[in-house]
Amino acid sequence: MPPTQAESVIRSIIREIGQECAAHGEIVSETLIAFMVKAVVLDPSNGFNMDRTLMKSDVQNLVQLCMTRLLDTKNPSLDTIKMQVYFDMNYTNRVEFLEEHHRVLESRLGSVTREITDNRACAKEELESLYRKIISYVLLRSGLGSPTDIKTVREVTAALQSVFPQAELGTFLTLSKKDKERQLKELTMIVTGIRLFNRDCGKGGEGVDDLPAVLHVAIPATMQHIDYQLETARSQVYRYTAILEKAANDPLMRAELQPYMLKEALYNIRQYEVFLQIILSDIITGAQEVEMMTKQLAAHLEQLKMTIKSKTAVPTSQVFPIFIALSTLWTSLQDETIVVGVLSNLFTHIQPFLGAHELYFPERVMQCHLNGATVKTDVCRMKEHMEDRVNVADFRKLEWLFPETTANFDKLLIQYRGFCAYTFAATDGLLLPGNPAIGILKYKEKYYTFNSKDAAYSFAENPEHYIDIVREKAKKNAELIQLLELHQQFETLIPYSQANLRQKVTHSVQTDLSHLRRENCSQVYPPKDTSTQSMREDSTGVPRPQIYLAGLRGGKSRITDEVKVNLTRDVDET
């Protein structure tokens, strides 16, 4: 079967599931369907053998199982997977986002730029028309005001004429295309700087918003809103955890409670917490950038005033660099307004994926189960074992790391997003944060933390055993693959699903001791050392390999031919 036909077969399976879901009134994205295919095949209880070709009956079973799960809309596990898919498709760290944003702006200016750089004006009317196009270009690139606002156009025209009179068009037309583009960008920055200076002096600035003032209000308001939701989510996490701990010692309560459902709810809210931390971290970075840029902006404006003060003529070599610096800072402030807006929008759109909590665990039910349970915060759990450290002398072959003896201790990338692997394995899926102060185990070049000294010792006796248990548990609850950052362990197992979420190794703040010092009432944020809390693997940004097996459903022939197809996207498509 040709590759294109094989690709068509695979897509038809996903399309069939989508159409079936739509027939039941549920619109589901192909990405979510593909992830669900992966989840269903991974779950050993579904009986799919990874080492043999799927037959037609297998595929029919796969479609039905995916349908059942996708239509179970009141399910915390499905909510979590939907949340993960949505976040993965819509979040990009601030550096990459701004790079893409600038590429989009450049592409939008492409036609206007070409109209200017390809121009062969000679006649007076043609030169006047070209000059008007340059004015439009300067206005569009700066993003300061509307090209249809006559006052704004007049202000830009006056500023442009002061540095680039129409008489200089002849020289401009003799330049190469690249030099023309370079001069247009420089003119835009100088004109923008002039307008910003005039605005500061009260003599202009038509259509220019006071971005520092806007951001000074918007960023703290957004941070406060997200922080409130984050603390609310954590409160829910602590209550779920307390009930699960209580149920672990009470067989009757376990039978009544359906703890698997409560654990899925816990995973849901923990994943929400992680995403809010990522969003909040990016906004905090933005707040620090804005504070620094606002100070620089004020300093440049003051420098200009001192340079121009009581002088009839000032050399362009003195003021042009300052105008350009003003423009650059303003562009960065514009970027920050867009980033805050995008992150705020993302925050709003992941909230609906928490719907199952009230349905299954309303407040009256929670209060009943909490009776007699001890609710502890993550910070409280940390403090309980802060002095209870691993004794290195007890271990001959294992390496333990401690804050006072390890450089960049709080920057180590901890496995399982900083949760205790032993507790998770020993309790069939309970998530408790590890405490790095106890000691971080370095095992096969990976780092593990534990919530107590006893947990650390138990894990260290047989690390592979507990690692295997975690992996098997993730097969049954596919949302754990992203929540616990297990992507690498599963990438090679599912060749016939395109459900590999983009692999952002979100260095959770769970691994950062400064995060765990934040009490619930605190509005103080520790400064960040890096530009974002989300980083990628140390590798080149090439597309992720996507290999499919086609021909699995058979056809008119009685013989099923399996075809392996590489559908990895070309580098220039990404």
C-alpha cells in the first residue's frame, strides 16, 4: 500500500471516531481522539498486544473503547486529558511565542514593504504616493494609532519629515532592496521615539496608549486572579489527599468512596495546579521585565530632555540612538501586553476542565469524608520532615545529593514532577510532594525526591521495582504521562497513534524549595532566574518522529497487509 494510502487509512480511523462522537452530540478534536487511542492501547486491561499487528476486530474494539471513553463526559480522567491537550495545543513559552508573534507581524507587513522596496517612482505624483506609503508603513509597523485617524497620520508625517524629507526619496530609491528594508525599520524606530518623546512633553502622542500604566494595573490584577485560583485548587488538593489517606486505613470507607475516582479527581486538580504555576510564572517574568523597562524608558526620556534642553540644534548622532532605544523599549512593552492577554485567555479556557469535582464530590460529601481526617498543606508536609534526612553512610552504591553539597541543587530536574515515587507506587497512585531537603537520590542519571526518610529508604532498596509500578499505573491512567512527565518512557511503545503531546519538560515549581516556602496567604513571589518555567529537552527543535502502522483494519482481501509509514513532518513545515 503506498504511503499516502496508508496515511489515509490511519486518518480514517480517527475520522470514524470523530464522526461517531459527533453523531452522539460530542464534537471532539482529532488531537484528543489520537491521544485517546494512545490511552486505550496503553491500558493493559484492554488487551492490546504491542508486539502484533492489530486485526480488523482489534480496530473495531479500539474504536468502540475510544468512543466509550470520549462520550463519558462526567469523568475526571477525561477532563484531565482534555485539559492537557488544550494546554499543549495553546501554550508556548514566552520566548517562542514572541518570536512567532514577530514573524507574523513581519509577514503582515510584507505586501506594504514590497510596494515600497519594488517602487520605481519618477514623476512627482508617484513620489508623493510613495512617501504616503512610507508613512503608512511607519504607522503600521509601530502599532501606535490607526492609519485612518487623520491626527495620527499628521503627527507621523511631521515626525517623518523632520528626519526624512520627501526630497531624500531619490537617494532612497537607489538603495538595494535589503538596504531599503533596513532604512524603513530604522525610520520607524526614530519616528516612534520622536512621538514618544513628544507625548512625554505633552506635545503629541495621538493614539498612543500609556502602556506602562495599563500594564501596571493589568499584570497585578491578572496575577491576583490566578493566584486566588491556584490557592483554591491547592486547598482542594489537600482535602482530597487527606480523604485518600484516611480511606487507606478504613476498608469500609474505601468501598463506599470509590477511591479510584477520587484519585482521578486529584490528578485533575494537580494538573490544573501545574498549568496555573506555568502561566503565573510567565506572568511574573513579564512583571519583572515591565518594571525594568519602565525604569529604562523614564531614564531615556530624561536623557533626551537634558540633551535637547535650551538648544536650537542637536546633532542627530546624539538623539537618534535614544529615539531608537525608546522605540525598542516600547515594542517590548507592546509584546508584554499581548503575552499577558494570551496567558489570561489560556487561564480562562482551562477552567471548564474542572467540571467533575462538584458533580462527584459536592461540599456536603467532602465534609462527611473529612470528618476525623487531618488536612495538611504541601508546605506543612515539607516542614514535618525537614530535619529527617537520609544518612549517606547507610548506602554504599547509591548517590544522594543535599543542598549544602550540590551546586544548583534547586535547579535539578526531578522525576515525576517532584512527587514521591515510593508513596505513589505503594498507595496505588497517591500524589505527595517529595522533600528535596531529605536528600535527592541520583539513580541512572535521574533524580528522585521523597516525602519522608522512610519512603526514601524503601525506594532505594529496589528503585526499578517502584519505577515499573509507576509506569504500569500510568498505562491505566494516561493523564499521568503528562502530569508525571513520563513522555520518554512511552514514545516508542505507541507507533500507531499521533497522540504524542509536544514534549515541554515543564520544570515544575514543585522542585523549587522557594515555591514551597509560600504560605497560602502570601502574595510575594520569589524572583526567577530564567525567562520561563517551561523548557524543552536539550535537543534541536526538529519535528517529533511520527510512525504509523497502516493496513490494520484489513480490506476486501482476506489477508491483512501491515504497512509501516513515516509521517514525520518536514522541518520547514514546523
